[in-house]
Amino acid sequence: MDRVRVARLGYLRWALFAAGLAASIVMARRAQIELDQFALIVRGWMLAKEGWLVPFGALTAAGGFQPGALSSLLMGLPLLVWEDYRAIGFLTLFTHIGAYWLLDRTLKDVVGARGRLVLCIVYWLNPWRLFYSAHVWNPNLVFLPAVLHLSTAMRSRQRASFLQSFGHVLAIGIAFQLHASFLVLAIASLLLFAKGYLRVHWGGFVAGVAVALGSLANWAVVALRYPGLLPINTGFIGSGLVQVGPVLKGAAYWLRYPTAAFSSKMSRFDFGPALGDGWDAILSPLFLTLVRIVGPLSVLVAVMANVWLWRRRPRFGKLSARASSLEWLLGYSRWVCVSLLLVMALNPAGSTVLTYVRGTTSWRGFIALPAAVLPVVLWLGLMWRTAARKQVRLGLAFYAAATVLVSAALSVAAPMYRKGGDRHLSSVIREHHEMLDALGMHEHATIVIDAERGFKSELVEGPRSLQRPPPFPRM
């Protein structure tokens, strides 16, 4: 490909990046608050105003609280820069920018200029990623460690490196403190190592483990004293195999993550609060129709890409040292897919470390999204070089335009990014607190003060004996 075409593709890629970034910025400024968000914001306030780094995160679906102080640190540091709860959403956006930059740098020599443009469209403009790029929530932060896992593994495929092994282990350690789906990365690493996809520098491995465990020391001391903090679920290991549904849903989400077939909760459009009821009567049906057309069509592309993935000489034995970078990426995607399905199947409830929260809600597998995107990016990049290149270009142009429009609609009309409107989001607490005004929560989100209906404070703050004055609003 000549330099002029490469430059044109680069300009187009930057334009699409800017469109996605603009949508995320609007989302970050309009982000709303529910109980999950409120609990994390309280952690940040404790650090910013009291100087207390809470050694555990927010309540998990498994019961107890997320292990480690990383959540509290990531919530509190932005508030030291800008005293507004939306600062946390902007930090989340910065991690998404970093993840995309690292993913693009990792793949650029393999996929070329065309593939980098496809990556921008399929990953950066991905409605799933965009929607979860700008509000306060732990699962929104797993994209960067997921991409770091891919990048360090690929750079370790032929030669062991202290830095890459250290970074690889650290990615899993970071994910552990953010969300229980860290198991997907951990199991994938074991499979990749066993199958010869990465070389381990044991010095770097030990250093990474030491840092990860060291960051949990304070939490471990507190958890031993207050066992109620532990994220313990009920059930048994392997319940996902018995129920079957979690595994099937995990496979379905693997196919949906690279597409515009996103959750119905995301597309409860109401343009009334932003543009008025007249515009809402026109735009809501229009965008719902667009989503219902683009979603299934994009899933069809993902299905074809995954058929190609599994039919292209799948290697279940050890990877040959002479395997190409393309074959390595395909294998990496396969093993992460296997890891995701294993986690869904095992559903190891009842363990303090190997707890994977029950259920198969879409965001529980977000940590696998970068790997799920790979088959689509690689397949479309190859198809672009065949006789079908005209159809590929037209399809990508239509999909890019559709996702830009949909992301713009999500940024002003989805429940998470509008104040008021149909089925709006709110936080119901039992009493007022200075934090609500200081962080702009009353001004930009819906906060309801209700002494009877407010949530119990323990769900947000943790055990009373661990709190420091002044008291926080009762939930």
C-alpha cells in the first residue's frame, strides 16, 4: 500500500477516534448515580476529605466487599484534582484511551493500516465500550488490564522478559482488585503458558506476585478481623455446568461484545430531558430501529469471523516456535474464549478468592472484550484484501456511521446519561450530607432523601466499626 493511502486511512482513523472521544466526554459530563456508583464515590470522598484509604471496595453481588484498596484509590485521586463526582468518570475515560493506544500499538505491525482502521471502528467505536467508558463503576476499569494482559503476553511469545512478565502478573493483580472477572485472565494465562504462547521470566513473575500481594496486605489484616468483608457466595463449584444457561450466555456475549447488539437497558432512549418531548417522539423510535437493524447484522459478521477463527487450523497442542504473529493472536483469542466459558461453567461460588459473582449479566465478561474483538478485526482485515474488499469498505463505512450516531444518542438519551426522563436512575438515601453538594451530586444527578426508603448504610460504607467521623449519609 502506498504512502498516500496509508496517510488517508490514518486521517480517517483519527477522525473516528475524535468522534468516539467526543461522545465519551459528553457521557462523562452527564453521568448519573445509582447505588453502585454512590458506594464507590463514598470511597473516594473518604480518601479526598479524610485521608483514609479504605482497604476494601464496594459491595459485590456475591456478598461482602471487593478486596483491596485499589478501588478507593482510583475513586479518591480524581477528587483531589477536581472536587466533582464526574472526575472519576473522566479518569475511567483516560484508562480507556490508554487501553486503545496500547492495543493499537500492539497490533499495528500485524494488521497494517487497514487493520488499524478496522480496530478503531470495531473496538474504539464499540457501543459496549463507549457506554462503559465514562461513568463510575468498577467493571468500566477492567479494559486497561485486559489489554495489558494481551500486550505483555504477545511480547513474551518468543523471549522471556522481566518487564513483560512483571506487567503480565500485575495486570491480573490489578483486575483482581477491580472485579471478580479477573479469573478469566488468570485461567487464560495458565492455558497460554501450558500451550507455549508465552515465556515466563521467573524473576519478573515473582516481583509481580510480590507487588500484587503486598497491595493486599492491609485488606488481608482487616478481612481477618472482619470476615463479613469477604466476597463469599453460596452454591458450589461447577453450578454453571448444571444450569447450562451461564455457559450459553457466556458464548452469546462473546459473539455480541464486538458488535452493536448491546443490552436493552442501554437503549432505553428518552430525548425529552435534553431536546423536548417533540424531538423524543421522532428520535427515540428512529434510533431504536437503527439499533435493531445494525445489532443483528453486526452479530452475523461476528459469527462468521468466529467460524473462520475456529476453522483456521486451530492448535490445541503447543504452539510452534515458528508460528506467525497472526496465528498467535488467533490462538490467544481462542484460549481467552475457552477461559471465559470455563469461568462461566465453574462459577466457583463459596470461595473467598475464586469467587465469580453469580449470574451472567453482560458486564461480567467485559474483561474478555479485547480478545473477543480480535477475530472480527483480523478477519475483516484479511477480507479487505480479497475480491470482497468493496463490500467490506461499504459495510465498515455504514457500521462506523451507525455507531457514531448511536453513541451520540446514548450520550444524551440513555438512562445512565440523562437526568430525569423515562425510567431514570436515582440514589435514595436516608439523610443529607455535605458530600452531595460538594461533589455536585444534587446538581447533576437525582438524589432522593427518604428516611424510610433509603438503603442501609452498611451496603455502601462497610462495617460501622471501620468508619471514621464525620458520619456518611445513611442509605
